[in-house]
Amino acid sequence: MWYFLGIIAVDSSLERLIEKTRRVGTGDLAGPLEISCGDEFSELATALNQMCAQLSGAREQLSRTTEARIAALEQLRHAGRLTAVGRLAAGTAHELGTPMNVVSVRAELIIEESPSDDAVASAKIIKAQIDKMAGIIRQLLNFARRRVPRKERADLSQLAEQSTQLLGVLAKSKQVEIKLSSSAGPLPADVDAGQIQQS
């Protein structure tokens, strides 16, 4: 009778070891195997559990490494996009600079020489819009230009508003609306305005 009980215990332990091995083969490393017979099967189960723990640790390490590599690749892509934006901004500034200057000078002549108040008001609007366009181009150039950090007094509220305007077109193309909550007033700080906007 003890002989048959021993055979049954061996068969049970062996089946559990086989089942655990099959689960490990499919990638399931959870659930440690417990065999407390104190024989070779127990030693094999302990070794199998240790192997699963080591494989699980290696899997987690690989996952962290993969995520870090993906993040690094995304940063490289972002840097590439910034370079492309810089080139586009430089080209745009070059192409638009001369006609914008012509329009601005003509608007100033109208303001100085026109006898009509309506014409002067319209010319002032044109001049203001041209100045705004020139400011946007300067922001694009400053955004993409690499330079040594230089801190100076700036209003963080104004920087946030400028950044919102700068990114507004891109956000709309992605069907995203950027809303800026108004602050109680100016937020002065000694910062590098260009780096603040880039971050």
C-alpha cells in the first residue's frame, strides 16, 4: 500500500513539474511551484522557481531598457523636428522679410501723409498686423535657435501667452484647443525666455 501511495505522490509531483515547465515555455512565470517532499522533486521545483524569478527580473529589465530606448528615439525625432522648424522659420523670414518691410513703410507713409482719418486708422491696423507677423517670425527663429543660456528679467505670463499663440496653429491642426488661464498680474522672473518657450 505504501508503495502505491509513493507512486501516486511521485506522479503528482511530476505532473506539477511538467505543468509548470509548460507554463514557463508559454511565458507564464507567475505562481511559484511548491513541492515539499524533501526529495529530488523538491530540489527541481526550487531550481525552477529560482529560474522563473531570474527570468522575470530579466524581463522587467528588458522592458525598462526598451522604454528608455523608445524615449531616446522620440527625443531624437523631436530634435529633428526642431531643426526642421528652424530651417522653415529661417526660410520664411527671408522670403517674407522684404515684402513685410515694404508694406510696413507704406503704411507709415499713409499714416503721416493721408488727410483721411479712416485711411490713417486702416494704415495703423495694417502696420500693427505686420509688426505682429514679424514678431511671430522672430519667435520661431528664437524657438529653434541653439544658443548659450542667458538669463534676464521677463514676465512669465507674457511668455506663456506668446507660447500659446506660437503653438496655436499647430494645436488647431491636431484638433486641440489650448487655453491659457489668466493670472492675477505680471509674474517677473530671471529666466532665459527662449529656453522657457522651448521647454
